[in-house]
Amino acid sequence: MKTYLFLFLIINTALCSQTYYNQSYRKQPDRNNSYPNEFLDASVNKTINYSETDSLIIIDGDSINTNFGASVSNAGDVNGDGYDDVITGASGNGGVTGKVYIFYGGLIMDNLPDVLITGTGNYFGNTVSAAGDVNGDSYSDVIIGDEYYNGASGRACIYYGGASMNNVADVILTGEAGNNNFGGSVSNAGDVNGDGYSDVIVGAWQYDLNIFYNIGRAYIYYGGEYMDNIADVTMSGEVSGSVFGQSVSSAGDVNADGYSDVIVGASLYGGNIGKAYVFYGGISMNNVADVILSGTFGDNLGCSVSSAGDVNGDGYSDVITGAIGFNGFKGRSYIFYGGDPMNNFADVTMSGEEMYNYFGCSVSSAGDINNDGYSDVIVGASGGNSSIYGHAYIYFGSDTMNNIADLKMTGETAGDMFGKSVSEAGDINNDGFQDVIAGASGYGNNTGRAYLYKTNSFLRIKLKLLMEGMYFPVFNQMSRKDTVKVYLRNATFPYEMIDSAKGIIDSLNFSNIFTFPNAPAGIYYLVVKHFNCIETCSKSGGEAITINGLFYNYDFTSSISQAFGNNLKLKSGKYCIYSGDLNQDEIIDASDLSEVDNASYEGLSGRFLNSDVNGNGYVDATDVSIVDNNRSVILISP
């Protein structure tokens, strides 16, 4: 019988307050929010507050100083019931023994841990991870770090899953010497040698090699039906003090050779520059880094590392690293795309919002949150002092992924370390949507909390539209993909703005799925803004949109009546939103014509020019003609 008391809250929107903007539709122009060059802006689309969604489960630790949520992870499906499970560490401090809790997923998760594992001292469970299926019995396994065990020699314990999983370690991996801090980082490694068994990787960030102190090491252990505790691959850091192995993770298959790869962080390399090392798997895997990723001075790149999944859909796994020290601990995270060969140039750079944000203290793949076929990522920003609220940010992948956070979760109290640990949670309720988990180990006098976000409760709209100037009927495509911002406004006066989302309209299918986590089911106007088009609203009466785990379809291209006031232009059988409102003043007039005329005269060229209304990369007479033909078109709204 389980006797462990946990507070398990399912927050219901009926009990929660929602912030509205008590202004009319016409009074909220929100200028310039759909410019494509906002790919360079690390602003946030949407914010999820802990009390604003019924898709949130909150689990509390059982007493003060347990630091519940110090580490969180997807656990795979440890009991084989078809639902993904989660694992949470409560590392303890002040004499409190560390513990680890596994919660089974299910259609309705209960309020008690299903497996409780207790350590022998502090910091047991400071790192936890899924281990994959190391023994090939079809149950997922887990690995737990215990870095201060036996004089900080450290150890890592693997627990096999099963229909009735127990709390006795099945494989115990041990450090080489005292003060190595073996187990300071642990992770599934994927199947690096291609033998069909999952492997694991363990970091020992304080390992000393002869005269090289804290050079650090990482160890890979191959899985097997009878897995042993002898390291199969041992990697070492480059220089003293680099703390190689501070973070470890599977990297997925970055070079698409069929073998899983790994990534190891060394955040103190080169006076806090930091490095992360990618090692390719192989039938005879070696310990020589194949790709080395480096930060700039003060970055602390490599403080956290993870596979990112395939965020850009090119068939190669990508990786993400945290750089917590950037710009006064504002922090950064970098995504590096995989490839054959993979290079060491960051492809997406995300930045924190304020000093001492500690953005990038934790990073992880988030699975595919919005079900668009691209992997997404989650980044934690725990805050560096008691006055700063922690956050977790989700970035949706795409073939033109940007650095604007699509979802933002915020901790309940300043200084609660929300976001210190983040992870994908898998699909805990088997609804086809990926879920995520975040820890706040400092909550409630270090009692700690973990927050499990079930993403099936998000309102989603699949929107189809065309920007008139960019549509080329002869090819039945637009000249390029482009960003729009979509607002949800109440369908009754004063038409409050409830939520907004940015997304990229595809040049071939003219659509995208927009996710609105702060909007309950209701009747809404859909308002579309593009940086050189007239703002356009959906048809009169609004759209009754429900939340059912699917998405609501709306097609502006099918009929003129799909826009409020029939404010669409017919172009070769398809209806388009009007191009030409360059200054976004809700009317296409002489000022817009003057702007495009001057740009044409000067021969301006380049990407995302405001006056390049047909999107071909330069401003000419065609752009002038489009704006001139649309003169006097105005915003028509409720």
C-alpha cells in the first residue's frame, strides 16, 4: 500500500482568472507584429500562467528541503501499459536523503507515485533520465545519478522496467575515484553500436587525470540482455577545469548513418567559454570527438545539452546546448542542425529576456507539440536570485525555424527555480499529443514542485490564406513562405483580444497550424496581420471553436464571404488578402504608394523588404502597380 502523501492538482479553467485587454478591436492595432525580420527577435508569442489552463498537473514534494523537481524526465513506458511515464528527482539538502519518484501515465493519472526509490544520502536523484530498453525485454528502463555517493566517487543506478516495476537497482555503475562526481549527469545514449540494445552515458565532471584537475570524463555503457557495469567507451576532457561531462545526452543520429550519437558538455572550458562535443556512434565507437561546438567568452556553453529531435525536417537529428553565462547570465541556447557532415555553426540562437535569467540552464527536445511533423524544443530559465521568476520556453520547429518562443510557462513564485529542469514527457495520456514537464525545486522552502503540461487542451486552428502580391497563379504558389500573426478576439463587443500566435504560411499549401494555449473554447473572430497587407478579419458572427485535441479549419481563399465585409481580392480563382498597407495604418493610400514608388526608383533589393509586395527580392514597377490598384482599400472590422 502506498503511504506517500502528494498534493496533486488538476487546475480547471473554471476556477481560474484570464487576463483580457479591455479595449475594442480597432483600438489595438499592435503594429509591426508580423514582420518576417522578427526571426531575429527573441520575443514570445504566448504565455501560459500556472493558473490559466486545465492542461496542467501540479505534483508537490512531500516535505521541505526535498528539492522535488531538481530533475525531471520522460521515463519511457516502464510498465508496458501503452502510456508514457515520467520520473522526477528530489535530491534533498540539509541532511534530507534524496529520493526519486516514477509516475505512470494513463488516461487519468492518479495522485500517488507508482515507484519510490530512496537513496542513501543527499543528491541522490539530482539527475534522472530514461535509459531506453537496455536489456531488451520491451520495458523502458531508467537511470539515476548519485554523484556524492562514497566520498563523491559517485555512482549511477539502472532500474529495469516491468509490469510490476520494483525499486531495487539492477545495474550499478561506479566512479573511478573519490571526488570524481560520477553520476553528476546521466542519460539514455540511444543505440550507439547498433546491437539492438539501448545504451547509457554517465558524466564525471570532476574527474582528475594525473595533473589535470577537473578535466572530466564521460562513460558509455552498452546495453545487453545481461548488462554489465564496465564502461565500453571512455571520453575525457581537453584541459584542466573544463568539467567535461557536466552534461551528457543522446544526440539522436546527427549524421544519419544509422547509429545513435552522443553529446557531452564542458561549460568551463577556456575561461567560461564552454564547449560541447558530439561523438558519432558506430559498430566500433571511439572516444574522439567528431564535432566540437564552442561558445564565446563567458557563455558557459555546454552547461546543458540534449538532442533536439529533427527540428527542421531534413532527416538529420539536431542538438541543443545551453549557454547560461551569456550577457550577465541572461543566457542563451543554440541549436545546431545535424548533417553529413555536421558543422559547428549555430543555426538557431535563442536568448533570455533579462539579466540573471539563467536562460539555457536546462534544455531538451519537446517532441512534436503542435503535431506539424517537426520536432520542437524546450528551454528552462530558472532565474539567478530570489526576486526572479523562472520560466520555460517552447520553440516550434520548422524548415525555417526562428528564435521566437511559441509558448512560455512561468513559475508561481519568484525564486522557486521553475525551469531548472525541463524535459519532454512523452504522451502520458495516449491522446496523440506530446506533453512536457518542468521542475521548480525551490518552491515552498525547497519542498519543490513538478508541472506536467498536457498539450491536448490547446486550441489549434489550421488557417489557409494567400497574400495577394505574393501569389503567382501560373505556378499556383506564393513567391516565398512568410510570417503572419493571428489574433483571437471575442465575437462580442468590445472584441477583446484573448490570444495570439505567429506562424509561417507555406508557399505551396498556403496554410499553417496556429496554437493558442491561453484561449478557452468560444466564439472568436480570427484576425490576420501581415507586414505589408491590410489587416483582415474572419466573416461576420465569428467562429465557434471547441477544444477536442484536433484543429479547427478556416480557409480565407475559398470565398469572398470568408472575410468580414467581403474584404478579399479575387485572383485567378482564389481569394487573397489585399497587399499594399506598407505603413500598417489600416488603409492603402497615397502614403503607401509614395513609399513603394520611392523604393522602386532607388532600386531597393533584399529579403523581406516592406515595399517588396510580391516577394521576389526587389522593388520595381510591379510592386508599384499592386499598391496603386489597391488604393482606398481599408480595414473592415466589427
